[in-house]
Amino acid sequence: MVQVKAIKAFSDNYIWCLTTDNSNQAWVVDPGQSEPVLTYLAQHNLTLGGILITHHHYDHTDGVTALVDAYSGISVYGPANSPFKGVTHPLNDGQSISVLNTNFTILATPGHTLDHICYTNAELAFTGDTLFSAGCGRLFEGTSEQMWHSFNKLRALPASCKVYCTHEYTQANLTFAKAVEPRNPELLAYSKKIDELRINNQISLPTSIGQELKINPFMRSDLPTMTEQVPKEFILLTKNNEPWENFASLRMFKDNF
């Protein structure tokens, strides 16, 4: 059974470390920095077996070169269409890989970037900057329609699937979510829970697909009521109440929140 631990990086990044009880091998997801990973591996008597990359942004890839230098010959999995040149095993939508005897299906999730992928199975989803708890990544390269299509792939995962994103953005995202759905009881209760965790500097992750379907406005873009609280200047003029149009309005509101 794979275990997942967080290695903190930068001011609000998490580098996820995958291990098992019967091996001293570890894999890491999106190492934006090498130093925290090397320190963690040494402290826990682990050796690095490979790296998983979700997309090309520096805070997800800048540690790769030093880690490959330290552990020569390790595999670096990542999107086949990525501008990042350190990928040794390029991946496309629908492919499967095995990490520590655990299978993951690759989901192409363009939106935040065009090369973004997620590593998923029924129990775990490493979603990078696509799906955050109560939020989603800013659309730097893709469109709202692309991102909604990407979200639909994640929405189809089991409700119990644990979601490991790469940033501690949950409190800020919940502030926005409450502006969108101020009377959502699940959201209000979840926000209180997260506030209690963060006041003690505890991590707010993982979340789950089921949880996000209850509290994440972007995951709930298929509900006609989701834009009732959105200021008119952020509502698409051509809006036909399509879910991706609701998503676009929410994203514009969040960008200016």
C-alpha cells in the first residue's frame, strides 16, 4: 500500500513523497526544489526511485536536475507535450504507469497549462495545479472550456479518491467559495474545519473528489445557481448556462477577487 507524505517547498508548495512499508525506495511528485527532497530522503533513510511531473512550471520542475544528478539513472515521468526538457518517460492521456507496484492512469488536463497531466487511480489523484481544494489553477495557457473538460475527467473519479494538489491555497480558496455560495452548509462547515487546522499550521490536504463536489465552486459549475453571486461584469455576454461558461465566469470573478 502506497503512503503519501508532504515535503514542504517554497512558501506554499507541497512535494508529495510516495513510499511503501516493504521498500526504502521513494518517488516524488513535482519537485520544485531539490534541497527539501534530499533532506527528507536522508532523514528517513530513503533512496529516490523516480519523479512524476504534472506540468512545466518552475515550481514543479526546478529540483529535477539536481535530483537526477544525485540519483543517476532514475526515471522522470511527465507530459509528452511539455516544454520541460527533463522528462525521460513522456506520457499521453490514457496511458498507465506503475509506481511502487501501484498503477496510475494518466489524465490529460489542459487549462492551467496546455501540457498539464494528472496521475490517478481509484484511491489517489495527484492533480498538480489543475484541481485545488475549493479552487482551481489560473488559466495561463488553456481556455475555460478546456479546463471544464479536464475537470469532468476528475469529477468521474470515485468520491473517496484522495486528491493531492501542489499548493496550500485552501483557506484563500474557501474565502472565494463562500462569496459564491454563502449559504452552502457543507462549505461553511469545511471552512471552519480548515481554519482550525491552519491555525495550528497543519496541512489542509489531501481533500477528496466527494468533498470537492460539495464545496468547490469550479467543480460545481454544472449547477445553474453557481453564478448567482457573480458580479455582472464577469458574466459572459453570450452565456447560455453551459457549465464551461459558468466556469469561465467563476474564474474571471476569482481572478479579480
